[in-house]
Amino acid sequence: MVTANIGRWALLPLILALSASAGKLHRRVPSAAGLAQYASGRKSNSPAAAQAVIQAIGDQPPSLAAIKAASVKHAQSHYNSSTHSSHKNSSSSPSGHKVPTYPQMLDIGEVYLRDPTIIYDAKLKQYIVAGTDDKLVYYSSSNLTGPYTRNGNCLSATPNIPNPGVASPWAPSLFYNSAAQVYQVFYCVSAFGTRSSAIALAVSSTGEPGSFQDKGALFFSSDRTDYNALDPALTPDGGHLSYGSYFGGVYIAKMTQGSGGDASVSPDNLPGTLVAAGYANGNPVEGSYVYESKQQDAEGYYYLFVSQGQCCGFDLAHLPADDTTEYKVLVGRSKSVTGPYLDKQGKDMAEGGGSLVLSSSPGATYAPGGQSVYRDPVSGRDVMVFHYSQKSDANAYARLGMYYLDFEGGWPSVVGK
């Protein structure tokens, strides 16, 4: 979940600071080449610009070596058991690792963004997709499967949050608050590679681009907290937020909805309940989203979806093999919104569990994640949106992907057309 529009040279003091505090790094630390490519802010990267940044920043942060060193041999054991048990179709990588295959994604055209969130505006009869970058990029379409048109941003101005990190917002989650009759977008800002982060809220009465007015930060995290205030999402009961990234893991905290779409999180309710953690290679888990499906087999359960693994900034000469240590979507379920969330084998996600929903697939997606799940009111179907890369250029700016979800047997699986 890396923001693209970062000035090239603004990265230099940042990388130097990160290299000096490698013990505090998390997944927002990509390789030198990866940083350079994201710094370009374009889907097509400039080799000259990339080389200039690489020469300037020198060696990559030391903690990345551990990420690169991860191999199929040392992949999490649950990838080879509970997370793969539901996939009958698979192929073998050169190492012999069984890689799941998936149906073809819904054809939505080329939309470039990270960390997508989707909602349907019944009044305007259009779908809104927002994502990381700028002031939360805003796309719209009259059809679920597009074509989607870029229509500016959600926010009318860059967030003014007292935080030592960058101001560019990340990882939005769109919701319609029917009680207040307003649209809410929860988002975060963060100092690159640290726990100096904040989760914030903006509200709109129309849902139109540029109409979301910032309500400010709901809470902060810092190097003094065990949690990281990143990747917020409202839970189905409307009374909690799921959030977190690396460091302490993913939490669910009680939240209070106020009048006019305002919301608050009391310090007494932080960090909340730990629901996902304990993963190898630095606890790379984030992008949480709790969903409640109306499908019969899913009745009575909440489903916790997370993005687990390395999201980006890959060494293109030594990519992780498909479905190993790169980004993938895992899930667990619970009768309670605050967990515990167990996978198919009964392993708690707070102890490294999680059943596989989507991972890299031969010739198709690479490192899918940043997902959110939505019930389409037009078709009545459950939809998962996510971002992914193509293996031929895994560090190029990510694309929007979309699948239907089927909960037959009580567990989600992706469905194409």
C-alpha cells in the first residue's frame, strides 16, 4: 500500500532515516528500484529517473534482505496446509510448490490504483471506486464492471493532520451512513516505514468527487504504541474499526458514531482486540476488512479478510515464487465481530492462521491484496475488489481487480463471470 506521488528527491532523507532504524521498518520499505519506480508516480516508469534515485539512495535498507531471503522452503507452513486446502486446481512452480489457479477476473478495463474501496450511489445510479494516491483518487461508472472514469479525488484538499508523516492519504474505505444520510471515507496517513500514523475520517452529503470534508484524525499511533494506525475499515455492525499493519498486527477497536457522520474512538478502547498477527518475516499483515455476507451458508458469521505478505518494492531479478511470501488475501471467520477469527483448520488468525482466498497465479495476477468486500445492491452479489500487479513488471503501479465471491460451504471463494 505505497503512495505513488512522492517527489523523487524527497525520498532521499527518508531512506537515510529508515536505514538508521531498520528495526522499526515494515512493509512500506521497498527495494531501491521499487522506490524509484513508485516515485515516478506513473504506470510506466522512467529508467533514467529510477537510476538517478537508486544512485542517490545507495544500498537498500538492511531489513529488506530478510524479505528477499524468504523462499518457498521457508514459507509459512499454513500456506502449504490450511490456506491451500480448498483449491483443487493448481500448477507447480519450478521448485515443486503447488500454486493455486483461479477463474478469470471480471473484465473492468485498465484502472490503476492501490487499496480499492467500492460503493454504489443509488441516487446517481453509479459505482464509486476510490483508492490510495493524491487526495484519494475517485473513479465512477454506471456499471459494476465499468468502464470506470477518473473524476478527480474524494477529498477537496490535502489532509491537515498534525502528524510528522507525509500528508498524502492512504487506504480509503467508503461507507454510507444511513442514519446520518452521509457518505464516510475512513483513511490513514503515515510517516513512511514507522508507526507515526493516524486514522482519519472525511464526510460527504452527496458522495460526489471533491465533496468529502475532512473531520480530522480519530486517533494516532507512534513509536511508543504497540499498534500502527493504518488501513482502517468500518465493521458491519457500524460500531468498530478494523485497522493495523505489521508491528503489533491487526486490531478491532470500538468506535462511536456521532451526529452528522462524525465518529470517535476513545483512547480507552485502544488498541482494541488483536485479531491477526504472528506471521513469519516480520509479521506482514494489513489491509483488514470485516464482512458479513447474506448468502445462506455464511449466515451467522463475520469474515475477516487480510492482505498478508510483501506488497511491493520487489527485487525483479529475484521475485518470490507464486503464492509464497508475496501479497495474498487470507480469511478467517467468527461468530463475534471482535473475533477470534479462525481459519478452515481452526487456527486463530491472531496466531498466524488464515485460509487462502486469492494469491498470485501463473500468467495472471501477482501479489493481489489491499482488498475490500461489498454487496452489490444491483445484482445482489458479493464482490471483492483488490489491486494486483503483473509478474512481468511487479513494481509497476498496481491495477484494479474484481471478483464475485461465493460462500458455498461457509467459506469464500472467488468467482469470475
